[in-house]
Amino acid sequence: MADSIADSTAKLEINDAPDTPPAPDAAPAADNAPKLQLDEETGEWVSKGELKKRLAKRAKKASKDKNKEANNAASESKKAAAPPKKEKAEDVPIDTDAMFKQGFLNDVYKERPVKPVFTRFPPEPNGHLHIGHAKAIAINFGFARYHGGFTYLRFDDTNPEAEHEDFFTSIEDTVRWLGFEPYKITYSSDHFDTLYALAEKLIEQGNAYVCHCDDQEVKKQRGGEKGASPRYRCEHANQSVEENLKKFRAMRDGEYKPREAFLRMKQDINDPNPQNWDLAAYRVLNKPHHRTGDKWVIYPTYDFTHCLCDSFEKITHSLCTVEFFLSRTSYEWLNQRLVEYQPMQREYGRLSIEGSVLSKRKLKELVDKGIVRGWNDPRLHTLIAIRRKGVPPGAILEFINELGVTTTNSIIQMSRFEQTIRRYLERTVPRLMLVLDPVPVVLESSEFEGTELTVPFSPKNPAMGDHKIKFSQTVYIDRSDFREVDSKDYFRLAPGKTVGLLQAPFPITATSFTKDETTGLVTEIRAVFDRSGKKPKTFIQWVPAESAGSKRCEVRIYNSLFKSNNPSGAEGGFLSDLNPDSEIIYPNALVESGFDEVRKRAPWPEAAGEDKLGKGGPESVRFQGMRVGYFVSLFCNGECVTILM
């Protein structure tokens, strides 16, 4: 009873409280009542201490808001002043004509702004082309195309001792693979009769003579070792025109053996430029020519042939690498004396890749000794090897365009070359699931056996489309994605741990595993579906069983052939610098069935010399193995062989 009375009294006191509080200066009702102060922001009467707390809190908030506004204003000002944000490199289309619009090549054209432009790509058919030649091809063919002109593919076939039909075929095929079509395919040997006649003309002018000196004597005439002694002219330069003509015709008629006589240009032995030191024009070679047979036993040298053929073909811009800069003097000297049309030679920096060898002699040694599988071994940087590795021609052209063209030689890090290729592939090739070292995972439930899953070829590019794979009760994961003993810093599959399978109905949890007692390797993993709805921390790639369409294949993973960035400078020579782990083979890899669709729709991508469906060969069946790398598929005896790029 007392409690209920007290309760009623309390309610009455609250309900009877005045609607409006007394004025701030009103005297309290009693001396012992608490002194209240008005919170003007809320209209509440609160104690002095409470009001002090509120005011301090509001002041702190106001200061914070003021700083935030100042920061936002500064940020907006900075954004306004900053240049527009660049798109990601992979989203920016590459202007393949950029190197012709500006810089060195633009300046070259301005020196001789003629139409139509004629250029030439003049390889010696004594080896396979390498990455440096790709730059030469892109420059010569691209320069002419940009200016509405044409490019000759001219084989400089003046040395029958080193030439082989395979090289002719390979070079022509490589040019077309890069996406270029020659205006005409010509040969220096087309002009052997004309070149011989011009050699006699040079003798008649008193500008050439037949020399009988050996290599040692010629070296002395040119200043000896390191140019330490004075230069002097060969005594045979004093022979009469008649005697030189007689000897030259004797060379033609086979009266001299190789190295007994050769024709030299009579230039200026005192000039500081070694390309003026009476260069050889013709030499004796008792070797049948692949096109002219036994007609000739003397053959013109590069220095005599190259410039004259440029004139015959009316080349407007003769573009070559900087090692021919000094040769420009002899190029112009000879043309000015023998022909009316004068081409213009200009030189650009050559391209090399760190950690590789491009010398034909060294490449041949690697092939002959069986260190590599052949001239097209993916560890080499010949263009047929780069192609065999699966690098698209468009990626090579993009790489060259990124570098630009100057007169400075470029030695590019291997990582930069590979980065450009990966960036190109990222946006142009499909993705598939592949496991290198498969381990079976047997699921306790078979309810999704045969269920078709729709998987996109690219999460970033819907235009690539999708494909279907069948789920199976036994799936395969990579051995590296499972641990027998779990740890906190490990997020893939382990006993009791859950992971997601890409595109699969549910995550899985490993329950047990079995091992081979002899090898100690896990041979089978048992797992169940995790239907809790909790998102797993990690997703891993997997491949269905072969009964669901997956394919066995041999996968070869390639690393650098050499251990250092400069194998030619290694102690003991380049062969002492070989990387023992340059090729790693996985003989029993598995790739999902989407591979069939990728193969059917090749090439990936359709670009450069692989611009149509079915054009490009088996190396154009490219894809990205999820979480592994980029691959190209080839076939050996019906078996799928996949190479990591």
C-alpha cells in the first residue's frame, strides 16, 4: 500500500510539472534545488556540468566539420587543376602509327617528302629472323604504308655458302605473319649481270682494282692492331685499268681460287671513316648459287650490292640500323659514281632483349648441341620461336610501337617485353581452367553429376561469349592447392577447411585424404558440399573428370634460358650461363572442355597476320590458364601440348 501511494505521488509530480520552465534569472523554488541552465540549441534545461559537456562536444564537432570542408575544397581544387585521369594501360587503344607521326621517322620523311614512298626489308637468308628484325620489318613496312607507299622484300642472297631454302621460306612467312604484304619479292641475285657490268664500269673509271693481299696484309694497310700504325694503300691499286679488267675477268672465269684475288673499291685510305678504306666489292666463291646455279664463281659483297639494288628499285628511304651509319659514306660514294637514281639512307637504333642471345653463330651452337629443341624453341628469341611460344603478332607490333624509334640502340629488360605481351593477352584471349599437377577430389554427393555450368570466356569482355562445362562427382584440383596440415596463413584447401570452386554450385570442405606410401604424395581427397551459405575466403580453379570432356595434355613451362641478363659476358662464355630450370614439364595436366571451343574459334585474337577465322595455325589457339598463366596449344602426334607464355 505504501509503495503504491509513493508511486502515485511520483506520477502526480511529473504530470503536474509546468509546461514552460521558469525564466533563466528566476529564483529557484527552494535553496536546496539544483541550479539548471538552458541549452539554447535543444531548448532543454540541464545542469551546468551537462551544458559544459555539450558545448565542448559541439565545438569539437564544428572544428572537425570545418577541417573536413577545407580538405574537400582543397581536393576539389586539386582535381580541377589536375589533368584528366588516364585510362588504364590495357584499356587505351594503341596507335600503331604513332611512331611515324612524330619523332625520328617523321623527321626522316620531312627530309625527303616524296610520294609514293618506297622502302625495302633486305634480310640475308642465312638464318631465322629474331626480335630485332621485327623492329626493322615494322619500321620499313609501316613507314611506307603510313605514307601511302610500298615495301620490297628483297633477299640479299650474295653468299651461297651460308644460304638455305628454309631461311627464304621462314623469312617470307614471318613477314606475312606480322601482318605485312610485300609489294614485290626480289633477290639481289636478280641483278648479278647488272652488278657485274657496273663493277667493270667502276674499274674503267679508275675507282676499283684487283687485290691479291691476304687478311694480315689488308689489316696492316688499315692501321694494324687497334690502328696503332699509319695506314697505307695497297700496291695493287697502282695497276692499270687494263690489267685490273683482265684480272677481274679472270676471276669471273674461275682462274683464281677463293682468297687469291678480290676486287676492291679505290676510296680514301686516309679518311678517318673505316668504311672508306678500300672495301671489297667482289670475291671468289666456288659454290653453286640456289638461283643461278654454277653460272657465277664470283659474288658481290653487301657493301657493293646493297646500295645499288636500292637504286635499281627506286627506294626513296633506305632505313637501317645504326651500325650502318658509317656505311652511309660508302653507300653514297658508290651510287654517285655508278647510277643516276640516288636513294637516301638513314639509321635508327636496333633492338635487343636482355638475357638472350641473337647472334646466328650462338643460336646455331645451341641448336646443334641439342641444348634447345630447334630454331623455334620457345626459350629463344628468334621470331619463329616467339611465334611457337604463342606470342601474337599484334603484341610484338604493340611492343615496338610502345618503345618508339630513335637513333639510340635499345636493350630492353625481358620483364618489360613479357609485361607488354601479358597486357595484350589480358584483353584479347579467353580464360580456361587448367591444373598442372592434378589431384582428384571425390565429393560425397553425386547430385550435381552431369549438371551443365555456364562459364564466361572473360569476366571483363562479355563479347568473347561463354561456354558450358559439365560438373562431375570427381573433380581435379592442382596439388599446390591442398595442404595436409592447415595453418592460419593458408587459405586454400586443407582438412576441415572450405574453399570455393569457380562457378561450382557450392563451396567444398575437405574431410579426408589418402597418400601413396612410397612417394608420400596425396593421391585422393574426400570432400563434402558446404551449404551454409557462408562465402569462402578463397576460390580455386578445378577441372571436371575426363568423362565430362576434360583433356589430358603435356604442359611445358618456360623460364629464361640463361641465368644472367648478359649471357655473352658470362665467365666461361654464354654456354656456362645456362639455366637448368629453363624448361619444366608437366606430363599429365588437365584442361577443361572449353578448350574445344577455343580451338574452333581460333585465332585469338584476330589481328595482324592472323586476321581471319582459321588463319594462324595451331600456335594461335591461345588462352589464359586461370591463376597459372597464358598458354598456346599445339599438337604432337595427336596429343595436346600447351606452352606457358
